[in-house]
Amino acid sequence: MMKTFERILIKIAIIQIIFLLIAQIFFHKLDAFPELKQITQYEGVTENNYSEVLNLIRSKE
């Protein structure tokens, strides 16, 4: 009983990974929603702000 349940869970996890990869390709590589890319650039998510964050952390110590 448990082995069949585990097999079902593994199959569900594999299917979810496949759908996640398909969605990532659809959104990012095929540029399905250009507005989404503009929003992330506006919010500063895509920029490498690591040096600013490190300087902020060091100044608080």
C-alpha cells in the first residue's frame, strides 16, 4: 500500500517539475509577457546589487 502511494507521489513530483520547466521556458525564453520583464526591471530584481547590500550589512556591524 505504501509503495504504491510513494510511486504516485514520485510521479506527481516529476510531472510538476516538467510543468515548471515548461512554464519557465514559456515565460522567460519565449518572452510571452513583455510586461513581466519590464516590471522585474523596474523593481530592480534583475540588477546585481550585491555590493550595495554587502556595504549596508558591513555598515550596521
